[in-house]
Amino acid sequence: MDITAFIRELLFGHDCVIVPGFGGFIGNYTPARIDKSSGTFYPPVKQISFNRNLNHNDGLLVGRISGSANINYGDARNLVEEFVADLRRKIEKGEKVVFDNIGSFINNQEGNIQFEPDRNANYHLDSYGLESFQCLPLEGYDVRKRIVRHIGKDPVKQASLKKILWRAAVIIPLLAIIVAVPLKTDLFKSKIEATTMNPLVTAEFEHNKIAVDQNVKDDSSNIAENISPVLEEPVTPVIIEPVVSEGNSYFVITGSFRLEENAISQGNLLKAEGFAPEIVSAGNGFYRVCAIMCNDLNTALSKKDSIAQKFPGSWISRKR
């Protein structure tokens, strides 16, 4: 039975696969590299080497054959021993034994087994689908020429004097119009009159003020002469009794609507909550929905707070 297929399968997941009684295949990782002389890029690779001293049975290969072929462990071990015995006979006869996609075995001149790995085989799973490729440098490309050409570009042309004068001839009259219009009109003048600083006007105002004060003083003296002194009498304190407000003088309003049907809809919602609402026509053409009427302000405030939990925006209106 040829067991090389099991060896190849195990090499993808293990770094060492031992064939009992023959030797061990070892996977050696090599990172990606670049051959600058040929311009070739090589992906990461796990190359296989062989060590004939690793010939003990670690159970990996025999266990894999037993599980895949559905035979017991002893029969799988016998298959491996028969494969190794046949392999050694071929090598001792001087034949070259080839393991597909692994390498080849042959006896050297000293009678030792020599292994030659297959250079095209790659057992590194992360390099699956990657192959070496060659990328030659561009010929005749010199970055220094590009830098010199960039520096040698023509400088940016300045605007001509004729264009500058033409723009100034258009912009200056526009600026003069923008400044002159507010000064000649009342466009930006304040409607508040300031106090004049003319000394003649100030003197006239002070003269008129003195004349007015003199007239007021004369009138006050005449009135004082006609009033006879009045003896003060003790005033009996007046007890003001609290006025009881008219019943139902505070309304808890839950909403104001321009359309009557909207006010009726909210009234139905209040009825569902156990209230006896009323719709009051306001003077501004709106319809107010009154949830409850109270005799005093404190009661109205407490009712408003509880109603506002379900009808936010409720307020209190006083009956006039």
C-alpha cells in the first residue's frame, strides 16, 4: 500500500511526520524574499527536509492511516512496515524512489540514503495560490530628470497693468456710491434725536425751564394761602373682611383650538379619564377645553399639576 498520500496530507498541518523504521520528514519555514539580481519575488514557503535518525513510531502516521482506512491500529502499523521494507529494497538495488510532491531518495557513493526535496512543492498554508513572479525595473527612468523638469517650469505670470487699471476703474466708483448713498439719505440714520450742543439753544431751554418753575411756585403759594389749617382727628382703623370669590372662578384649561372638532376630540379624551369637560368660546375665535372648575387658586393649581401629567401644557384661567 502506498502511504505517500497520507504523508503529504500530514505535512500541511504538522512540522514533522515520521515514517517508523525509515526516517522523518521535517518542514522548514522560509519567509518571503526578493532576488534583486533577477527581480524575482518569492512567497513564504515551507520546504521539506529528511532526517533518517527520526525513525521511532510516534503514532501520528499510523493513527492517520488507521482512521482513514477504517482498520485497527495493528493492521495500519503492519502496512507501514511492509511499505518501509519494500522502500529499502528498492534503494539498496540502486533505484531512485520518488515521493510525489515531496522529493526523491537514492543511495550515494558511500551507501547512505540521500534525499532531494521537490523545490516546486510548498506546504505553507498561508501561501496557498501564491507563486513567484518577476518584476524588472523600468529602463530609462531617472527620477532626477523629473525633479529638474519640475523645477524648470515657467513661473506664474503676473497680472498685467492694464487689467489692474480696468478693475480699479470699475471697483472705485462702486465703492464711492456705497459710501455716498447712506450719507445723503436717511437710510442708516437713527430715529432717536440727540441733544444739541448749540449753546444758544441750551440757554433758551434753561430760560424756559426757570420760567415754568417760577409759575408752578407761584400757584403753589396761592393754593397754600386759601387752605385753612385742619385739626387732625384720630382715625378709627377699618377692618376689611375677606371677600369670598364667586364659585367656579378658576378654570383648568387643557388646550385651545381654532377648529371646534379638535376641541371636541380632546373633550372626549377628558371624558374617558373621568372628567366633565366644557368647551368655552374665547374672544379670539379659539375654542378652549376646560377640564374642571375650582373655587380657589390653590385647588386649581393642584388639579392642574395632576392633569398636566396626561395633558402637558395645561394652564389656569380666571373667570372675569
